[in-house]
Amino acid sequence: MNQGPILVLRQILEAARQSTLRLVRTRLFLFFWGVAILGGVLLYAALPDEELSRERGDEFTGFVLYLLVLQFGLPLAGVHLAATSLRDDIDRGTLGIIQTRAISRATLLFGRFLGTTFVVGVSASLVLAIWFFALQSHGDVWRHGIGPENKLLFTMVKAALFSVSSYTALGLFFGARLNRPIVATVLFVAGIELFVSNLPVEAGLRAWSPTDAVRRLLQIELEPVAGSDFSQSLRGYLPEDRVREFVEPWTVWARVTATGLFLAVWTFSSREYAARAKD
């Protein structure tokens, strides 16, 4: 039996394991979790019942979770943690070590991709669950007694788990290409991604937006009440009768992930980082 592919797979899994352990020990990861726990406490204890009684629980919860987690939190965490994970390898001189162990840069990168995707995907799912149950615990105080149902949580977790690979793949490319990937992270999430996901319907670039694919999945499966803040945030400039005309969300995420990984592997494997590591 050819041991080559098995050896490479083991190396990828080991790199993924190391990446996972390293990420969960970083101060940035702990900061993200501190914000998540604080957010859950505030959603549980700081929202007055009289304010909640004016909102439908499903619409309010969907709006909060989508806006804070899926639109901003997940892309920021996925892109930035992936980029910094790879930059750490470059800045700490890890590349010289792995070359002496017959580990290719592509193998290391795929391991970082798997590890970061796992950590960010699981973390995003747990944050969604914590915040969802914090809001659901308010019981029947919502308008018309309509609280958030479990389907909302399951759909959002599904969107997070399927879209996270797009963000981590792009983050690895930024980490391989740029000295300061934090700048690219902010520009991507707050600039390019928001701009592309709100282009006119006919714009071809919109079919490359992971965030827009998340919105379409939520709109199709949850069917929010027309005119609500949640519905408006998902629609953007997209008419309701044209939601299903676009490329399937799964196709968008697969396309962006594959493109991001290709660019990351090509850049990471072909560039010389020795001088940069000394900065």
C-alpha cells in the first residue's frame, strides 16, 4: 500500500490539532469568548420586559443573531484567526523547521485551514446557542406571546457551519499575502463584503459573497415576516420574488472556499518569507 497519501493525511491532521490547541490558548480567542458570554448575560438580564413586549420573539432573536454573529462576528473571527494563525508560522520561523521534517507548506496550510475552521465553526455555533437560549428564556413576554423557536437556532447554526470555511480560506490567503492581515480583515468584512452583498440583483459579483449566501439561506428556510427588521436585513436590495433565482448558497460557499484555498496554497508555496520573518 502506498504510504505517501497516508503520511500526508497524518501531517495535515497533526497540523490541524496543533492549530486548534494554539488558537484556543490565544488572548484574542479568550477575548471573543468574553464578549460572547457578556452578550449572553446582557440578553438575558438587561432587556426590560416592557421593551420585549413590543417585539416578536422570533423576529427580534433572528435579527440580533444574524446581525451580530453571522454578518459581523463570524466573518471577523474566521478571516482574522485564520490569517493570524498562518502569520504566526511565518513570523516565528516555523517554515524553516517544517522543511527539515519533509512537511510541505501546502500540508501545513491545509492543517491550519481544518483547525481554524473547526474552532471558529464550533465557537460560532455555541455563541448562537447561548444567545438564543438567553432570549428564549424570556418566555411569553414577547408580542402576541410569539417567542423564538428551535428551528431558528438550527438554521443559523447550519448557515454558520457551512459558511465558515469561506472565511477561513480567505483569511489564509490574506495571511500568506500580507504582513498585516488585520487591515485586510477589516476592509473585507466592513467594506468589500458589505458592498458586494448589497450590489444590484444583476451584479455577478454578488454570487461570490458568502454573507449574501447566508442571507438567502435564512430567508428561504425561515421565511421571516415581511417588513420586519429581520426580513429587511436579509433582503437587502433583493426583491422577495427573486430570492430563489440566484446561485444556491452551498455553491457559493464551495466556490469561495476552493478559490481562497487555491490562492492561499499558491501564494504560500511560492513566496519567500525569510526576510519578512526577521521584521
